[in-house]
Amino acid sequence: MKNNEATEAVGELLNTISEIDDYGEAAPLLHLLNNVASELDDNSAAFGSIVEFAVSRAEKLIRELPDVTDEHRRDDIFGYVSLLLKNYDHAVEHGADLHQGDAEIMNTLRGMADAEHLIERTVFDTFEPDPPAESGISEIVALRKTFTTDFQAGRLIVGLLHYSEKFDVLSAQSRAELATLANGELARLLSLSELTGDAIDALEVCVDLCGHLPTNDTLPMLDKAIKLGRSNIGYYAASSVLKLGGALAPESIVALMRDIEYADLTYSLVRKHKLAEIDARIPPELKTPEYLAESDLVHWLTYPTELGRKPDEIELIGKVKSHGEPYYVFKYKSASDTLADEDKNVWLIGWANDNGGTFSEFEHLSDYEGATPEKTLKTIKKKCL
């Protein structure tokens, strides 16, 4: 992209972002803005426009943020803030002129972001060095004692899980401290009389984390987590049980296999750990290639960047071979808010493949539909696979 084209694209993006009041909706466009700005020549006037926009938005955010108490909304806003600061820093590094007070305003917002991300920053500062800065473990433990919500606990667990590959290089004392923290959190979550959304999310990652940081109490607690009957928790708890050399009840695995979202992932565990006795107990209809392919696509569609939930309807169109690989092609419908209005409640197409080829671009089946399923599959194969 040439400088003139990049300058024009920056201007269009800034105008678009300025018209969006929802910070979560605007955040992806800020990410795109940063990518487009990387094509600008140094000292381009467009960098000045980016700084002007960033400062004006920062002033607004500084006024608004003290009144925002909802944790999820704050999380969305500070995701936007991080990208805003990234764009501002990039513009300054490449020659943007600053007006008096600009730096002070942006530093105020930066300070608010640092305070908001104390959990993530503490974990980062501890584990990002190589080897990890083990003095930070006690800070993490102390920080956990200040939490008052499951949302905060979940953020810490996610942060720790991100660095699980570094746990093996920690001293025995540091590992023991983290294991006590993780398993204490697991015990607390399992003791709740009612699991709310934030607690469910925290428990899902906590059963995974405890598979890396076991104590003598871990396996019994993981078994309790599986028996909750929530597949998102049960799958990761089962994975941790197997990682720790524990045993699983066949009925627990069958229950997970009956959930279309987790069937393929669960059967992958059965095959990976060669659980022949459990495999023999799984009904044949739950491990057909078609069922597992549907499960793979459904799980992919539940990601927040896709539908964010299971499709409302899904049906197999058929199987095709492309580049020597088998693909199972499906049609599905959804009313998800992630879809454009014209894509809601109409048949869309997607496909599943064992080697990472599972995908959907929310294309309409009607654009590929032929007189017979065979002709439809032939067109999809030619144009999509």
C-alpha cells in the first residue's frame, strides 16, 4: 500500500471509529488502524490525525471511566484503551507532532490502564523473564487476597495458565505456592452454592490450571467438577485427570460425547490416551466420522469471533475430497448477534476436516446450491475448498 492510499485509508477509519459509541465494536477497527498506519511514511500528516483522535478519545475516557462499575464493560473499554495507546505510541514514534498537554493526557489514561491491568502485569512481570522472576510469586499470592469477585479470580487463572509451560523451571517452593493458590481457588469455586457466569468461566480454566499444579486433593476435586454436568468444565477436568494419571468413569465420557460441542474433543482424549475400555462403552453413533465432524464445526462456531454459540440448526450436506483430504460439508442457521442481519436465520455453509481445515465464512448456501446435493457439493468444493 502506497503512502497516499494508506493516508486515505487512515482518514476513513478514523471517521468510522469516531461514529461508533460501543468500545467493544470499535476495538477491532483500532487494530486495523494500527496495521494500516504501519504502511505510512515517517512524518506523514496522517500520524498527526491519529494523535489528535487518540487525545480526544482519551479525554472522553478519562471523564467516563470513574463512573463505570460493571467489570465486563470495564474490560471491553480497557481493551479499547490498550489499542488506542498502541496507535498513539506508534504515531509518536514515527514523527507525529504533539500539542501542549497531549502527552500528559495520554499518560493519565496510561496510568489508569496500568492500574486496571494490575493482575495481568503482575503475572507478566513474574513469568515473562527467562527464567521467571520467582520473587513475583509471593506478589501474585498476595494480590489474590485482595480480590472480591470471581471475574478477578478468572483473570488471574487465565494469566497463570498462559505461562503453564514455565512451571517446570520453578523451584519446588514456588510451585508449591502456586499449587496451593490454584487448588484453593478450585475448592472455593466448587463450594459455591450457585455457579454464576463468572464463576463458571473461572472454574473452566481452573480445572485446566490444576492439571499443571496438582496437590493431593486435586483428583477428587476434578472428579467433583466433572460431576457438575457442565461440558465446558467437564472436558478440561477430564483432560487434567488423564494428565495426572487418574481414572475416568465411562459414563462421564459418554455424557461429554453426547454434547455435540465437546464430542470430538472428548473422543480425541479417548484416542490419545488409548482408553480402550471406555471406547468400547461409547455408543457407535457418537463416534461416527459424520458426528465427530459436526462436533468439530459446532465447537469452532462457538468461538466469540464466530457465532459465539452453537448454531440453532445444522445438517450434513455431504462429504467431498479436496487435495487428498476428506471434508464434511454442513449447512447451518443461527440468529447470533455476531452475524450481519442478512446472514441471520438463513442456511450458511461450513465444513470440517481432521487436519485443521474446519472453517466457515458465513457464506449463504443459496449462492452454491445446485439441483441436487451432489451438484451443490461440487460447486462448494470448486469455489471454497
